[in-house]
Amino acid sequence: MNKFFEHIFKTNTLSQEVGFDLGTNKISVYLKNQGIVLNESSVVAVNNKTDQIVAIGREASAMIGKTPQHITATKPLVNGVISDFEVAEKMINYLLQKIKENNKAGKFWFVRRAIVGVPSNCTEVEKKAVEDIFHNAGVKEVYLIEKSLAIAIGSGLLLKEPKGHLIVDIGGGITEVAVISLGGVVVSQNIRIAGDKLNEDIIRYIRDNFKLAIGDQTAEKIKITIGSAVATHASGDASYLIVQGRDLTKGLPKEIKITEKEVREAMAESLDTIVQTIKNTIETAPPELIPDIMNHGILLTGGSSLLKGMDKLIESSTGLEVNIADDPINTVVRGEGIILENFDGMKAYLLSTITTN
Ligand SMILES: Nc1ncnc2c1ncn2[C@@H]1O[C@H](COP(=O)(O)OP(=O)(O)OP(=O)(O)O)[C@@H](O)[C@H]1O
Ligand SMILES: [Mg+2]
């Protein structure tokens, strides 16, 4: 038998199965039998004159705030759900194509099955939008899963037991807090305050206090290099950064020095709202699950869990132990991957089963 067909025959790679985490900031894809094959920024640059996509992912991300007027760099996902259907559809097609190009089986395979993560309280219309996009891209079976459940599976929590786990996912667009027990989400809350909002806070603080205009990428750099949720030095002032931007009064380039303490002050209100949401979710959890939550503590995940001292802040304000997940930006997609690899035994965790012909 021809080697190519032999490979296809043995591995059944002609039809593929994928897991998608459609994050506000990044999209990750798991390919069955292969693992995580893509981690791409979820930014799309569109030419407004022609309506065509100019760039997707990292390339588009680098354009944010630097494009000519007729090109807009947008995120088709806002707050964990699809906000621009048309652009999101083009983006998914582009990403599937990209995965195919890099795949051993070449361009001949198609995606038979996809598992896609959604926030716990997303509406039927929002779920339908996700399903439609994948069906339109030619995927036959589209399954949705609550992201918190995928995180729990991806982090190896024992889900079948009647034990409660508290999961906190602080991503780019949303913070989702969920209590999970017996393989399902018991209570959950999410707020539109996460990493993106922290960047906005920094931009506003620098505008108000230094009369300096900076862009999102500069704010991101400030947050990652000197941002912290609790003081990391006794003085709180040990780290600082020189930041360049536009002087709002003179309109000319200007440089300022911003300290770790000031950055923390800029983000304080948002961080407090995140902590309050965690507390509120615990308050709504059934009393029988409280001892489990106290014993297991909090599983913290999402890119913003990497903000310095985020775990310490949550620990000190809730009194619960906080563990940051391994590889926190990939927990959702890893959970989806585990389901794909053990589909028959684990499909009960999925939300819906819609098949097209
Ligand atoms: N070292 C770090 N310190 C602080 N924040 C960080 C760090 N690394 C990443 N982030 C933040 O993590 C966020 C992205 O997290 P993540 O990849 O989990 O988001 P997402 O899944 O795309 O979004 P969402 O789940 O909200 O839709 C960004 O706001 C980014 O600034
Ligand atoms: Mg996420």
C-alpha cells in the first residue's frame, strides 16, 4: 500500500478531531493524537475599504494602535463570547487552514469533531454562534463544554467524586469563578474584569496622573514587568519602569518613571472586584461543599494568574490556599484534549451534541 494511504489508514488522520479555546486574547487548539498545535493571538486586522482580512494572530496583534486609518485591528471575541461573527468565522477558517498546512496528513483532512469551550453563563444565542461558525467551517460534530469544567479536567481534578472544587480563571476578557462537583458546574459567576481591564486601568492612571497617553502594548509591558497584586518589596517602590508616550498637554513625546506601587494602585479597584466575585461565589455555594473548598483551596488559572502576587492577594482575602495551575494559559484546551482522547468515556461532560450531515 502507498505509504501515504497506509499512514491515513492506520491513524485515521483523514478525519481529525480538535479542541478549541476561543479566548479573548488568544486561541489555542488541540489536535487529537498530537497535542496542542496552535497558540495564536485572537486579533484580526481588517481593511475597512475592502472588508478583507489583512493579518491574523501575532502579526495582527503587533499592528494594534499602529495601523493606518483604513485598517482596524479588532478582537472578534469580547468578554469570552463572539462579538463579530463574520470576522470570527474568517479567523477560524484561517486557523484550521494553518493547522492543516502544518499537519503530517497534508491538506486532505477535514475536521470531523470539535470541542469548544464557552463561559458557564453564556446565552443560547452565544452558544449557537459558536456552533454555527464551526459548522460553517465544515466541522460535522460540534460540542461545547463549560470552560471551568475543561479546566478541572485539564488540571487532573477527580471529577466523579461528590467533592467540591473552586476554580478561578482570570483571563484577558473575563474572570470566571466556578464551584464544581460530581462532574458539573454547581455555581458560577463571571465578570468582565480581567487582564484587559488591568491594562485599561494602567492607561487611565498614567493619563490622569502623568498627563501621558500610552497604548495597550505599553500598558501590557508595564503590567508584566512591574505589575503586582500585593507589595513584593517592603517599600513597594523598589521596581520602576521608564515609560514613553505622548504628553497630553504639549502633544509631544515624553518620558515618565512609574513605580510598582503606582501600578498596583492603578489596578487596585479591578483586583478588588475580582476578589469580591470569588467571595460572592463562595457565598452562593451549597453549604455541603464548603468543607471541600476549605480542604482543596482554590485552583487559579488563566494568563492573569501570572500577575505577581495574584495568588497571595486571593489567599489573604479569602483565607483559602491558592494553587496556580501548571501552564495556566492552556488548561482549557488541555481538558478538551483529554476528552477527545477518551471520548466515549468522557462525553458526558459536554454541553450539547449537534451533528450536521
Ligand atoms: N506574566 C503576566 N503577568 C500579568 N498578566 C499576564 C501575564 N501573562 C499573561 N498575562 C495576561 O493574561 C491575559 C490573557 O490570559 P488568557 O490567555 O488566559 O486569556 P484568554 O483565555 O484569551 O481570555 P478569556 O479567557 O478572558 O477570554 C492577558 O490580559 C495578559 O496580559
Ligand atoms: Mg481563557
